Amino acid sequence: MVGTVRRLAGGGAVEWFNSNSETWHAAVYHDDIRDFLIAQASALGAYRYPHGVGNLPNDITAFKRGAITQKQRDWGADRAHWPAILYQYEPTKPAPKTPRPDHWKTAAGELILDIVNDPVLNYTELPDTISSCEKPAFLEAWFRSNSRIIMKDIRARMLQDPKGEWDGGVDPIRSGTLGMRMTRLRETHGMISWRKKKGSEQIKTYLDSILPQACKDANSIKDFRVLYPHERFALHLGNIGQMPERSHAGIKDLSEEKKLAVNQEARTKYESIKAAFEAKQAAGTTALEPKESSSSEIDLEALLELEEADDSDAGDALQNLDLSAEYDNDDWLSNLMPRSQANVDDSNAGAKVNELEIAGVHRDEGSPASVADTTDTDDEGDFLALDAEHQVHQDLLFQLLAPTRLQFVTFTGRQPASTTATTSYYEQWEELQVELEEYWDAAATQGQVPELIGLAHLTRSEIRWNKPTETRTFPRNTMMLIAQLLADFE
């Protein structure tokens, strides 16, 4: 709930309204005292291993000395330096629900407020400031250390505007983005979520089946390896097609027939990934022990579709994902609808948009690793180079990148992180390509990292791709949206 505040005349002091007692209290924003909190914490000590660091000088996680946080001095993000609570497979018993802590106050008695004007809770487990780029191992450890902590408590200690670009609209740090970081950590290392939610039991059942008995007896994953790509994919097989309420708007009402088809498609893809891995393993072309994933750092502006309130675990399932690599009809897009459905009147769109020439463009060996480098127009005259400031533009780019995302799934067996919706097509494509490269390195995959398919040129009369052998056509509703937007642009 968004709190009510007022600024007093003169010095601009802030007061917060307590709706229960109907009284006003002196308050201060966490952002406004952040530098003081960091300086105060730095005088007390420093962490042994690095935490996440953002772009701004004060976008860091502050050290805090105390009975509980003192133990965090030696925590590290690398598995070798994890706290014991991260090795623990499952809680030994349900943690008792302790009362939420009091509101956090300054030494002068001022309430400390978060980004939405709510008082910050004084959790002793949490540092006074947390970096917006904090590493997922620390986030997961804090969540496990106190079952009362939710994502709002983490967000309250982060910078309001970590990139200095916030316009007062959508929060630049989405709880789903933070949740995805922890999900990837758990998927890489064979960890379960200690926060029970729909679908988590199916994931635990699979992990139980591959975890050695010695690890289960010790209730520890310390001596277990990280998961192979096909195992990470298998984590979601029991949930695919089963939770349409957490899916894109266009597929919330799936028939049982469709659910079965999507599930079967996913299982076929899993068998393919597994067979390829086993073939490489048998041939000695892949390491028996996969490398730990290095792709846990996600762009802070990634806008996740499956966000939930407070402690989102959006990445805990590949929901209803069409894993087909074929994109020459409308079916593939039905499972990848945009963030908001653009109401396009197709009564006069006619055949004109269907006459768009679909042509390939060759990419010379040694050319720069970006689809933007294959274009022959300057940025000002290139629609694909424009930042997506409006929702309809963002929706179109979401659809245009669908072939790229689906090819990413084909290569990796999992969904990519959501791209930064407000940036250009080229920048979003680059995010996906970089994530693929990180995956390739982490999985010790042999051979050169493939280049994802992407648009190199887009006008009302022509579409060109960066890979001529893998051209795609778009569904009619996408073509109509392209025609409408480009008509305004040109």
C-alpha cells in the first residue's frame, strides 16, 4: 500500500501519515540518507568477498556490524564461500513466524521511508543499503534467514533510481527481476525454493530424483554438482502448460488438448537436449562437470511477464512456452503475446502488408556481433534503432523479437531473461545474444557461439534478416502493426 506523505514549508521536511492513529510523524527517505548510512557502515568494517555493485558510487551493499550481520562478513557469492544455509537442501522444520520488526527509525526518531512512501522495516538480517546489482546468492541467503523477509524489504534498501533515468513511472527495479536472479541460482545448483508456491512441489520432486542419497541424508547439496542443461530444462516439465493464470494474456484459457500438446512438445525438446548432451559426453567433447553459470547479473530494467507481488519467483516455470523452431504461421505467436494487446483494426489492412518482401541479408565472416551493424541506414532513419517510448512500440518489438527468443530456447533449453522493453530493437537483440554467449561459456559447450536470428532492416516494403538461411515471416496481426507504426515513422 502506498503511504501518504507531506512536505512542510520551509526546509522541505517530510512527514508520514499513520492511518491507524491518524497522526503525522517526522520521516526521511532512505535515498536521502543513503550516503550517510554507507559512510557509517564503512567505518565498522568490510566484507571479505565482494557484493554486487551498480553504476553509481552509492549503489553498493553496505557493511553492517551486528550479532547477525557480523556473520555475513565471510559470505561469498561463489559456491565455495556460501553460507551454510545455502547448502541446506530443505528447511529442517517449518520456521516459526516471528512478528514483523518495528519500523526503522533514525537516531533522531524519523521514520525511514521507501520508494512508495511506506516505512522500511528494521530487519537485523539485512544491511542498511543493498546494491541494485546484488548477487543472487546473497538475496537467497537473506530470504532463507528470515521467512518474513519479502522482496519489498530488499527493494526498500536499494537506490530509487539506480541508472539516473527514472521518469517517475514504472519502478526501474521490478521484483520479478530480482526473483529471476534467485531462480537462476537455484536452477543452476539444484536448490529448491523455501517459499512454497504453485509448481514448487513438482520442481522438488525432480530434484529429489537426481540428488544422491548421501546428499539427501545429509540434507545438503554441498557435495553435489551444478545441473546440466537438460536437467535445468527438466525442472519445469511438470509445470509446463499447467499454470495459464501466470502466462501471457493471449493464452490464459488453454484447453486440455492444448496443454497436452504443449507439454508433449516440451518433453520432446527435453529428450533432444538430453540426447545431444549424452552424445557429446560419450564422445568426450563436453566436460562431465558443467561450469557454474555466470549469467546471474540481469539488466535492472528487464520487465518480466510473470511477476508476482512481493517475492516473485517468475522464473520457476517455463509456462506454456511453444518450443517449436518453425515460425511460418500464426501458431507460434499465440504463445508469445505482447505485454499489452494492441487493438488493431484489420478491416482495411488488406493484402498490402502481406506483400512485404521477406529477404535475407548475408553476414560476412568477421563482421561485428550485432544485427545493427548489418544495416545500411543511419540511426535517425532506422526504426529498429529507436528507443521504444510508447507501449504500442514496445509491444511490436516484443513480437519482432519472438523468433530470436524461440531460437534462444532451441539452443539452451530455457527461456532468456526479459529484455529492456524501453530500448531499441537492436539493443534488445544484443541483450539476448550476450546472454546466449554467457550460457555457452558456462555450459562449456564446444564450438563457436551461434549468432541468433535478428532483423537487419525493416521498412514497409522490405524486411531483411541477418541470417539468410533462417528467414522468418510474421503473423498477419504483427504485419499490420508494423505497417501502422512505420507509416507514422516514415
